[in-house]
Amino acid sequence: MEYYAYIKAFHLIFVITWFAGLFYIPRLFVYQIEAFHKPSPDKEILGKQLKLMAKRLWYIITWPSAILATLFAVWLLILQPFWLQQPWMHVKLGFVVLLFIYHLKTHQYFKQLQNDVVKKPSSFMRIWNEGATFILFAVVFLVILKSAINWVLGVVGIIVLGVLIMFGYKVYKNIRDKNPEA
């Protein structure tokens, strides 16, 4: 059991790098979509570079981090199976399932953009970018508070955060509409 802390540290490191990838990839999608609508040669030059950046981020950082975070989490649960009897852990694992759904849907967007298929506007990707943030807030509150009941307060906080993010997005959009260089 002396190595439990090391396994937990590796789990946390790979959760952080996984989220880093999930936070950044939709921003690259925004730039890819906007580059797609630029005139030549900007469209081709930017598109090629952004695809390469997205591919490296997705396959070198995000996917390996997701897999390693999951493997270390399973290892932790094997070493401490009593966590699976805790109601807050059930809720946390539900959010982890949502995180994987978000990850897989993001993978679909990644594949589309790698093939120059643009089905969503950049404004959608700006909002999509916040999905991982909501899940992160919920999981952190659950893990720190270790309460299936108190997570409701965390969700209320997430909703408030969502409202604030949407408000900030609208303000930024108005600024950007007035000044495209902002």
C-alpha cells in the first residue's frame, strides 16, 4: 500500500493532462473552422497547420492521457474497493461516463475536421469547449467534499458558472463583432 500515493499521483497527473487536451482541442476546432472560411492561400496554409496541431494534441496527449488516467483509476479502485461502496463515488463515476461521452463526441468532431468536413459553426465550438469544464467542476467537488448530497450544490455552482460563461461569451462576441482583431 505504500505505492498507493504514487498511483494516485499518476492518476491525477493524467487526469490533468487529459483535461488540458479536452480544453484545448475545441479551441483548435474554432480556429480550423474559421480558417476553413478564409480565402486562399490562408485557408490551405492555416488549415494544414491547425490539422497537424490538432492531430498531435489528440493522439499524443489527449487519448493517451485518457487511457492512462483510466488505468490508474481502475488500479486505485482495485487497491481500495471500499470506494465503490460510497454514494459520492457512484455519482463521480456517472460524471466520468459523461466525460467519456464528451471525449468520444469530440473525437467525432476531430475526425470531421481532419477530413475538411465542417458541420458546426465556430460559435458552437466555443460553447462546446465548456463541456469539459462543467464535468471537471462536478468531479472536483465530489472528490473533495466526498458527499453525494453536496454535489447538488456543486451542480448549482456549475449552472451559475454556465450562465456566467454564456454571458461572457455574448459580451466577447459583441466586442469581436465590433473589432475582429480583439
